[in-house]
Amino acid sequence: MVFGLGNPGAEYAGTRHNLGFEVVQTLARRWGGVRLRRSRWHAWVWRGEREGVAVVLAKPFTFVNSSGLAAKHLLMGVQRPPSDLLVVYDDMDLEPGRLRLRPRGSAGAHKGVRSIVEHLGTEEFPRLRIGIGSPPADSDGVDYVLGRPGPEEGEVLRKAVERAADCVEVVLKEGLAKAMERFNVPPPAG
């Protein structure tokens, strides 16, 4: 299950905090115009098959800080363990454009991931973090993540979203370990 974090609503489209949503949308577009539908699991969902693997794409319609509710309902609905939930989200602790794939870990400062850990009662789920960098000294963290990047940073993040979608596809084809080898490196220059 690819569970992209973001906030619902047009006012949040294009913000740093919605990179997880953008990865899910990129995969849906790549896979032939897949359409996510509203579900009873507090998320827009698509279920199908890719690379011979049953896949669920999901974008919670809870806000980021309440993502755990949707994650819990989705896992119960499809009867899968947390270890099958690949959470994709933005991370201020990574330089812009950098990806970090891990099989498990702590929530860190990300309130959406913290919500997932609280609702699932475990940190044992894979996560793909997309670096957005730290806010400027004169900026609040909330304003920063809910802000839209300028043109140069926006291009870096657009490329990172494409690479993150590539990473998810490698996870499906070759597994988490191979994807970690390939994508836990600095992004290519240019």
C-alpha cells in the first residue's frame, strides 16, 4: 500500500506538505490514468495490480496531522499488517530533493507520521521521506511546510516526486532493499 500524506483541498495543492499526495498522483498518472475513489476508509483509494503485485494507492482525506485514522481504517479494511504500508511524506530534516527509504523508524518531528504510529501502535512500517529542507530562520515551520516553493526549489521538488515514484516502482518490482540501495543517495545533479 502506497500511502501518500498531504492535506485535502485546493488551498493545499502544490505545498511542500503535499508531496506524498503528489507521488500517489504521479503513480496513478503513470499507470494509465488510474482514478482514486472516495472510500469508507477515510481515504481516496485505488486497488489493482502492478508488476504482479496487488497494490493500493491511497491519499487520506483526513488532514496530515490525523493521518493515522485513515491508515488504521485502510489496513483494517484490506486486512494487511502495518509492514505493508509504505508511507510517503515530506521531511524538513533532509535537504530539498533528497530521498530516504527505510523499513521502519521513529516519527521524528512529523506530526502525520506520529499520528500513524499512535493509531497503529507500532513504528514497524516502511516510509519514504522526501527532503524539503529547513525553513529560513525568519519562518515558522508550519508556514514553511504549508507554503509553496519558489520556481527553483519547485523544480527540485518536482524531480524528487518523480524519483520517489520511481522508487516506489522499484520497491514493487525488486523489493525494499534494492530500492534503498538505489535511492538513498544524493539526487543526481541537474
